[in-house]
Amino acid sequence: MKITKHLIISGRVQGVGFRHFTRVNANELGVCGWVKNLPDRRVEAVFQGSGEKVVELIRRIAKGPVYGKVAEIEENEISAGEFKNFEVRY
């Protein structure tokens, strides 16, 4: 079953390759959606895919890239249109 999650990630998540890390892992898992930096130094993301793949992607980003440090992930299930790929938004 396909699910869509909206996330706000805080911690040391900007300037450490977090968006690239997220995109690479999303593509590896076949999860669609997007990720972008917020002005307040947090990162916002939407993940869409099978429940197990989305959960695995959230698990991976919680660990983050080598120089990142995730302090908190706010997560909500949302209704959204169909995403065809995963992109970094600016």
C-alpha cells in the first residue's frame, strides 16, 4: 500500500550533504517525493512509496550523512498527488 509522509528534520542537516544523501537513498529504495532546505536551518521532505520503503528511508535519514546529526524528525501522514520521481527542491 502506498503512503505519503511529510517530514520536518532538525539538527545539523544543512551544509552537510543531507539533501543529496536523502535523494540517493530515496532513489535506491524507489521512493518518490522531494526534499528542500528551510530558511530556519531545518529540512522539509515528502516521501511517497510502499509503507516498508518509506519507513526504511526515514530510518536511514535518521542516521543521516557522515557530517550530519539529526536531532528530531516531525512526521505526519498526508494526502498528496502522485509523485513520479524524487527531487531536490530549491
